[in-house]
Amino acid sequence: MTGKLRSLLAALLLAALLLTGCGPENREETPALGEDETFEDIEYRRPDVAEMEQAVAALQECLGRLCLPGTLEERLQDCYSCYYRFDTMLALADIRNCQDLTDQFYSEEYAWCLENMPRMQQLVEEMYLSCASSIYAPILERLYFWDGFLEMYGGDESAQQPEELYELYRQENQLINQYRSIIADPYVELDGQQLSLEESLASTTDVGEYYRLIDAYYAQYNSRLGDIYIQLVQLRRQQAQLLGYDSYEQMQYELSFERDYSPEQAQEYLEDIKEYLSPAYRQLVALQPYEAIYWEYMAPETLMDIMAGAAGNMGENILESFEFMDKHRLYDVQQRPYKAAISFQTYLSEYEAPFVFLSPYGDQGDLLSFAHEFGHFTDAYINYNAYETTDLAECFSQSMEYLLLFYLDGLMEQEDIEELRYYKAVNTMEMYVGQAAISEFESSVFRLPEEELTTENINRLYLESCADYGLCDESAEEVGLGWIDVSHLFESPFYVISYPITNDVAMQIYALEQESPGQGLEKFNAMLPRVYEGMLPSVEEAGLSSPFEEGRMEEVLFCLEPALGIGKKS
């Protein structure tokens, strides 16, 4: 094809695309939940990887010849539809697997989806590379993809991910499946008997027996889960090496979480926590704060009623999000046997529907956990699950916990509200030091030389990190086994640093609301549309301080001390 003909074709195609409205997917045209449809009505169907392969092949054939704009758009939409279907079914299988970890069907389906996800990712990469190397590339970037698409994919083979990478992803997901299978229903050997840990803990009323079961679990599963974790660390290091990163930690910061701060900045932030908050945490523990908290059972219906009332009090985007969630039953807040001990929000792409999964304790503390995940839900609902940086998403979820405390009037007794506020302050202090300890521990594990990557050394590093942050005494060797309970280490590596860093932003919203009712909520709603992709530009645009500004940790402590009754005046 001559350059003149190529230019003419491009001009004609551009005009045609503008006339036909080809561009980023129109959200209103995608299949969404029906007026009376609920989560229970969504049918799981194992997705078809071959269908995605055929869709990509058809697109590539179309890109290689003169093609009508409408046909090109159809081929692209076919590819996206296949991917969104797979993503939706993966999320659905995950939810239903977590609702009952002993359900063999959804356990196997989630494992199948997770193992096949790398192939789907590979096909998406092939689709992007084919588009970037085609004659339609400039127009597709402008009308269908995003600014910087061509720079990212380059239109040549050098932009393609190494083939071995997807095999490493597949092996990684196999290990995650093994991990999930083990924790679904662990059994322990005790007094010559094999006992279900879940059933035994639920049935015992003897405190001594309870701790014997827990000790048996750690003794018998620390090494077993340690072996899986070691293999995950090794695979993840190989991934980083293949992609040219200095470390897997750096890879996660840039590639998975798109953070606008570095591991070095994060480490400085952790040092500030250690300097300012760890001593205050030790002081708090000496006061035995939980002895002042007396909670009764809270039924799921009561939990929903209170959250509905709080959402109504906050209004606007928050109320709209809650009404959508409630109407379509896009939540699970029930207590039941064999439900996964984890809380999260996920997204059903084909239905443009977020979903909240809560592992409740059955008391008032569930309000904060629910508020956290509902903060994620509101963000995902308003922004159609915008994929930008995880840290911005955590700003919304953690801010919702603090905002909730100011919008409970008429929904709970004032004494209970004050107790919840005190609990949140305690929880905040624990979050800072606890997540900081996990974060520093995780970095330390990935820095271990290959010959020193053993379960014993991992246990030692966890104990040292917990002791450094004031969570335990160095002699408490049993604490060193507890890292196996941190699911993020296995399934979402280097995620936990987001909790303390983004909580700094949430506490600024809390301080605004405390200073002037409605001011924090106004700031939350102003940030919600996600004008910027990154956390730091969004924070700056909102007129808030960066978590990395000098003196921020001292401000956090200044805010927490009065609520906790600690500090110089205590």
C-alpha cells in the first residue's frame, strides 16, 4: 500500500469513525442488571478461552486488510466481550467459593478460572500489539484506547511480554489454588484424633482447649503453607527478572498497583510509624483498651438498617450507591460455617455491578468493616470500576469508615456511637503498626538470598518485625508463626503498604469532618469522580497534604492521642 493511499484510508476511516461513534465502550450499552434482577439471579457459566482466541484471530484478520469501521468496531467489541465475560465469571466463582469454601463445584471453577487467567491476559496483549502495529493504530489510540497506547505497545515485537511469563503466572495461580484449598477446611491432629479446626473451634467452650487447637494448627500448617509461600516468592522473583525489574517489589509498585511513590518512600514512611506510633501503641496496649468495650450481638438485618440510615444521612453519591447495592442484593454480610474469613469488594464487569463480601463477627465492629468495603463499592459504582491506582481506591474505603462515625445520629444510642469511635481509634493505631510490620516483613522476605529462603527464616523475620513495631516481645516465638494467616502475602503481594499510607488521607477527611460537620463529606464527594489517575495528584487537587510531607506522622499521632486517652496528659 502506498503512503498516499494509507493516508487517504486513514482520513476516510477517521471521518467514518467519528460519524459512527466508534470509541471507548459506551457503558449504557453493556448488559447490566435488570430492574428486578439480584445477585442470586446471575448464572455462572464456565467461560470459553477458545472463544477469545477466535475473537482475537478475527480481529487480526480484519486489521490486516481494508476494513469497514463498523466491522473493525465489532471485532474489537467481540474481544472485549469475551474478556469481560471471563472476568465476570472469575469474580462470580470467587464470591461463591468464598461463601462456602467446602463447595466443591465453585472451588474447582474458581481454580479453573484462575489457572486460565494468564492465557486471557496473553490474548489481550496480542490484541493490543496487533492494533498497535496496524495501519489503524493512530485512530484506534485516539478513539478506542487511551493516550500513550502506541508508546506502550510500540507496534513491534519488543513490546510483547516474554512467553515464559505467562507460564510463571499460571504456576503462581496453581499455588494460590493450593493455598486456598488448604485453608478452606483445615484439620488438626490432637490427642490422637483428626479434628476439623472450624467445627472444633465453634463447638468448644473451654478457653484452654481453644488455644490448644490454635497451637496445633500453627504447628502443623506453618511448614506446609511456608513451602507454598517460598515457591510463590521464587516464581515472583523470576517474573520480575523476566520483565527487567530490579526487584519484585518494584515490579508490583509500578506494574500491578501503578503507585506514584517508590518503595524507598514507603520505607521512610514505615520508619516514621516506628518512631512516632509504635511507642504510643505500647502505651495504648498497657491501658488494655478492649476491656472498655462491651458489645452485644448485631444481626445482619440490623447491620444493613444502620448502614442504610447512615447512607441516607450522607446522601448524594453515597445514598445512590447504597440503594443500588441493596436493590440488587449485591452483598453478603451473613455469618455461616465455612465462609471465608476475609472481606473484600469485587466487580461483575458484564453487569456493571460491584459486590461486597463481608466476614462478620456479629457485633458493632462489623459496621466499620462494612463501611470500608462499601467505600470501595461506592467508588466502583460511581466510576464504573476505574482501574486506576489501588491507593486511590483505599483512600475512599478508609475515609468511609471515618465518615460513618459522624452520620449515625438517630441510628444508635449515643453511648454506642462513642464506643464505636473509641474502637475505631484503637483499630487505627493497630492498623498502622500491624500493617507496617507486615509490609516490612514482606520486603525482608523478598530480600533473602535463595539459600536462606526457608520457613524458619521467614518465621524469624516476622517475629522480628512484629517486635520492632511493638506488637509483641522478642521472646514470643509463637507470634513468628502467625504470618500464614495474612492472605495478602499469598494472593496480593505488596498490597498492605497501601493501608497505612492511604489512611493518612482518610484521617485528613476525618479531621475536616470533626472540625466542621459536612466538610469531610464534601471533600470525599469532590474527590470521588477520580479526575486524576494517581493518588498524589488527586490529593493535591483536593487541597490535602501528601502522606509523605514532613511532619505528617506527628499530625496523625496528634489526632489520635485525645481519642485514645494517651499522650502527655494521660
